[in-house]
Amino acid sequence: MTSSIAAPMTQYWRSHPTFFTGTVLVIAIFSSAFIDYFAGSTIAVLLILQLAVVAVALQCNANFAYFAAVFEATSFNFLFTTPRYSLQMFNLEDILNLTVFLLVALTTSKLAELYRRQQAALEQAQLRNSILLSVSHDLRTPLSTIIGTLTTLKEYMPKLSASQKTELIDSAAAESHRLHQYIENLLQATKLQHGALKFSLSEDAMMNVLHQAIGRFPAAQPRIVIDSEAELPPLMISSSLIEQAIFNVLDNALRYSPLDKPVTVKAYQQGDMLRLDIQDEGVGIAAAEAQAIFELFYRQHPSTDGGAGLGLAVAKGIITAHGGQISAEPVAKGSLICIALPIKKGEQ
């Protein structure tokens, strides 16, 4: 549970480096003032300020760390050296301490930048390995089915009845669609991981996009029940990407719920957000997995399901890129995935 809470917090701080840097600097200055007032220890003050630089260097880019180092060096001179509240400095020990502080702070920033680059390279290597493993595993089944079906159709064409031919062709077509869906999700996942997902926004109605997504499930359309408010405001979205996100969530709901049970899609406005609640009547999602199901290549039932662990991760990436949220909410029966998109006009 601790890691599931820490991960979103880390992501939030990384997406708001200015706020994070300001918060850390304020805390460091007040902590240093407290220590200086009650203990009068210059070394302790410098260590607190140094710790703040390290925190900024590890969380933000080098420019924020350099700014933090210079700001805190100036603050140390102004607040904690004689004469107080002046940028003058006459004490040789204070001058040496401040010089060492700056050298250590700048060195730490450089080392932290190198560490982040190595971590990014490691993550990219792990992603490539995961993609290779996923491709080798998840492409094999649909390709084998397609090859086997078409081979059977070719060799036994004269001996097959019309219904058997239709069944084989439908099977090959279904596997082809499955393969196309997997490749599309893999492409979007790779773009999201590399920060290369670019799109433009245009005004569209959510119900149009929803019906487009549902139309991609011709056999399962009777199972999908829509409960929508009479009038919903239009959104500024990339319709094709939002359709892909909704399709992935619906595909997951249909996959993990009984064939005779409906999947309900509730569309409504809540404040300045337009929400889609997609609920099935399947086995449900354990509370411990509520965050993990949106991670890349994560599978709830790796030994039994045929999923690639891409759909919900891609859906989250697309929804987040639109300034929205997606989450798994606890319900008494089945699973409930909630999508919220901002109702606003603007340009990407």
C-alpha cells in the first residue's frame, strides 16, 4: 500500500518541479532558522540546506538544483552569518563553509543528473526487454491461429461446407482484429513511455466517441448498456485516442465478465468534469490491485487470461494526457472503471 501511495506522489512532484522546489526551500529555510535559534549550530544549518539541494537535485532537473544551491547560499549569507540580514561576510570560517557548501551542492546536482540519466536508460532497456518478451509471447497465439485456420481452409476447401468455411473465416478475422488491437496498443504504449504521443484537440461529443468505440464490438454490442444524461457538453479531445481508451476499458470489462451479463456505461456531468463509469459483473478487482492494473504489462490472471497487459495502461496514459483521471473504484459486485475528462476548451 505504501508504494501505491508513493508512486502517484512522486509522479505529482515530478510534474510540478517549481512547486516542489519552492516547498523544499521554504521547509529548509524555516528548519534552519529553528535550529539556528535553539542550537546556534552553523554546521547543522548548512547540512539542512545541503539536504534540500539533494532533494531538489534528485527530483527535478539540474537547473532547479543550481537555483536551489544559489538561493540557499544567498539565504545562508543573509540570514545566518554576521552581520545578519546583509550580503556582506567577514568571518573566514563562514566564507570557507559557504564555499564548501556551493562546491558540494553543485557536485551533488551533477551526480544526481547523471543518476537520473542512468535510471532513464535502465528504464528504457527494461521497457525494450518487456516489449520483446511481450511480442514474442502475445503475437504467437493469434498468428498461429490465423496461419492454422487459413492453411486448413486452403487444404480442405472442397470438403468443407459453407458454414464451416464461414466459421474458419470468422475465426481468422477475429484473430486478425485481436492482432491489430495488440499492435495498436503496443505502439501507443511505446509512444507514451517515450513521451512522443502528440495529438491535436477538436470539439466532439462524448456520445459520438462512445458509440464509435462500442461499434468495434459487433458481437458484444447487445451486452453493452448505455445510461446517459440527456444533454452532455462537448469536449476538446483527440477523438481517435479517447475512442481507443474507451475501447480498451470496454474490452477489459467484456473479457472478464460472464457472456450473459451486461456491461453498463454511465455518462454524466459532475462539476467541470464529464464522467464515464464502466461497470461489469465479473470477478472484480482486488483493492490491492486497483493501482497496479494500470501499469504496463500487468496482468490480473497471467496464467489464464490472454491479455497483453497493455490496454488499461494505454487508456490511463491517454486520459492523463488529456488532463483527466481514470481509476478503479470499489463496488459490491464486478469491476467499476471511472473515467473523468475536463470540460474546457483549449488547444494542446
